[in-house]
Amino acid sequence: MSVKTQEFDVVIIGAGIVGATLASLLAKTKCKIAVVESKLAETFNPDSDFDLRVSAISRASQRALESAGAWQSILDKRAHPYQTMHVWDQGGSGEIRFDAQDVGEPDIGCIIENTVIQSSLFEVLQASTAIQLFCPSQLTSLSQSGDAHIVILDTGEQLKSRLVIGADGPRSPVRELAGLSVSREDYAQKGLVTVVKTEKPHQDTAWQRFLSGGPLAFLPLNQGYSSIVWSLPADVADRMLTLDDDEFKRQLAEAFENKLGQVTEVSTRVAFPLVGSHAEHYVVPGVALLGDAAHTIHPLAGQGVNLGIKDAVALADILLPLSTREWGSFKRLRQYERARKGDNLVTLKAMEGFKLLFGHHSSIVKQTRNTGLNVLNAMPMVKQKIMRQAMGL
Ligand SMILES: Cc1cc2nc3c(=O)[nH]c(=O)nc-3n(C[C@H](O)[C@H](O)[C@H](O)COP(=O)(O)OP(=O)(O)OC[C@H]3O[C@@H](n4cnc5c(N)ncnc54)[C@H](O)[C@@H]3O)c2cc1C
């Protein structure tokens, strides 16, 4: 029996935060969008435990999610704004504080569980008449046919479009099938994530301590809970996963210099390998990569998803004024690549630089970086500039 090919203006593979944001932004124009996602989004339950994966959503990403129609639903579920960021160095006197009021903003950003963002975006996708969701469904093949591409799904369905988007995460099958090469740097670290409650309140502050093994972040959540992202040498992270809860709580509080007192509660723990990667090109004719499919960075500044959302906004800004017939234009896709590659590369390199600088054991380097942090802390204008940049203002 022959399979009928369905035609679309764009086929988006992957409805993670980045792919779903792009689909929601493009759905504002008259068009036909196919979104293919292999996993069903979890529905949010207000009585559920906090998701172990959270994102520090910048002001720029907040605006994009507002424009995508998902922000109010995110706020109605669960999100925690933070007003202050406090960063300090292990075994030294260097520290820096950023306050939202220094840039005249009510907060620096929001800590939001990934399931909250994803389920809110899914509601937008499901409500849109421009979008046809293929979920759960997986891309299995991608081939060129004239000036279009044919996408075949594991369900046997065939989709045809002049534009195929790979928003399918770090292992991106679209990137592989389109023959786009990627450079990788294994950081030999794992990001251990968990949720804790502490003796003292978190003060709506995102805390980060740079340790020689990697940075440790306490990110504020509702009801006094904090989300932990602890970058550790891979073998140490694996060991941390095997500790009993009391011993883990003790070691975590100690690594954090007991800044928030004892750790009184801890949830399950999971560790993700940390790998930096960057695709050599984000586009080939009729195909573009976005988000983690194009780049992954060290989570030390919580910028990964924010960069991906910037990719989605940049591509939507280029495509929306065009007729949908032009959406696959290589010239336009190159314009998207030029708009985003430089910014992503600078952030990737900056994160690698921070990781090296703060991982250095030499006393001269330690002294210099502590002095540097304190000097920076005493320079309000420079701090404001850094904050505005990080918030995407
Ligand atoms: C420990 C850790 C902490 C982090 N903390 C932060 C933070 O605080 N702030 C921040 O901004 N970033 C953070 N990040 C990075 C952030 O999580 C990622 O950058 C972000 O989730 C990438 O989103 P994405 O939509 O590009 O990719 P993904 O979230 O990987 O989504 C890709 C989607 O594609 C789907 N897919 C894959 N293959 C197929 C296929 N063949 N067919 C159909 N669908 C497919 C997948 O199911 C998935 O839903 C962190 C990362 C780690 C590891």
C-alpha cells in the first residue's frame, strides 16, 4: 500500500523547549507546520515533586516565551524569580554580587522547571490550528527530493517540506542525516542535579561557588527549596550518587561552606555528562539546526536553553516577514547562521575560559582571580553591563 506524503511549510524535528518555541512563534503566521517529537510531554501536576531539570530563564527568553504564548501558563504553574546572584571562589576572598535593582529590574530572571516550560509550550502547540503534532513519533530518515526534503517517521508517515529544522537535541539525528559535522569537547565532568531544602532561606538568590572540581549552584525554587547543579569530575559525581542521603547532605553543605546552613532534605540525584559541542555549520540548503543540536555549553552560567531560544527568535524573525515559499531559501538560512553563530561561539568559549580559570590550582592564578572578582564587584558600571548582557536586555 502506498503511503500518502503530507506537505508542510516547515517540519520541526524535536519539541524540546527550543523546537516548541520556534513552532509557537511561526504559528502566528498563516502556514502549515509539522512538529515531530518522540516523547510525550509530561503534564504538570502542582502536587508533584520539583523536576530535577530546571533552567535559569533570562529576561530575553521570558519575552520570547511571552511572544510564543506560553509565559502566563508557566507563571500559573510554578516559577521562581530571583533578585540576586552571588558568586564566590573556593579558598579565597573573591566574590561578586549582582542585584536586579542595580539595573532597575524587578528580578534577574526566573528559575523554572523544564517540565513546566515544556508542558506550557505543548499546550500552545496543541491549541494551534497551524500546527500538526506527530507525537510520539520519531524521525528515521531524511532525503532530498528536488527543492524539498522528505522526512520519514517510525510510524511510516512521510512528510515533505522545503524547510526541515533540527531542534532534536545534542545527539541530533537531523544533523547526522544532513551530514553536518560537529566538534566536541568532553569536559570530563558530570552535572549532578538534585533538589534540596536548607536550614536557612535561600533569599531568592542564585548562589554559585567555584570549586576546583567545578562550580556548585544553588538555584531558588518555591517553598524554600533549591535546585542543585553541581559540576564534578565524572568519577566523583558517580561516587556522589552512591552516598546515602545523610552523607550526601553533609558533603553538599560542606562544599557550599554551609552558606545556607545544613541541608535538611534531599530528593533523588541524577548526573549528566557535560560535553561542549559546536556544529561547523548550522545550515545546508533546506535544513537548519537550532539549540543543543547546534551547540551545547557548560551549564556554569545557565545559558544553554537561553542561547537556543535566541536561535529560535532569530530564525523566526527572518522567516516571518517572508512568504512561506521562501522559507527554505539557503540565502535566508545563511542569514540565520550568521546572526547566531558568533554569539553562540563567544558564549561557548567564555564558559570554557571560566572553567579553566576557576579550575586552576596555582596560588598566583587563585590570587589573581580573587582580586579580579573583588575589583569587578566594586565597578557598578561594568557589573551593570555584564548583567544587562546576561539578561539579554
Ligand atoms: C545539568 C545541566 C543543567 C543545565 N542547566 C541549565 C540552565 O540552568 N539554564 C539553561 O539555559 N540551560 C541549562 N542547561 C542546558 C539546557 O538544558 C539545554 O541547552 C536545553 O534543554 C536544550 O534544549 P533543546 O530543545 O535544544 O534540546 P532538548 O531539550 O534535548 O530537546 C530535543 C528534543 O528532540 C527530541 N528528539 C530527539 N531525537 C528525535 C527524533 N529522531 N525524532 C523526534 N524527536 C526527537 C527529544 O525527545 C527532545 O524532546 C543545562 C544542561 C545540563 C546538562
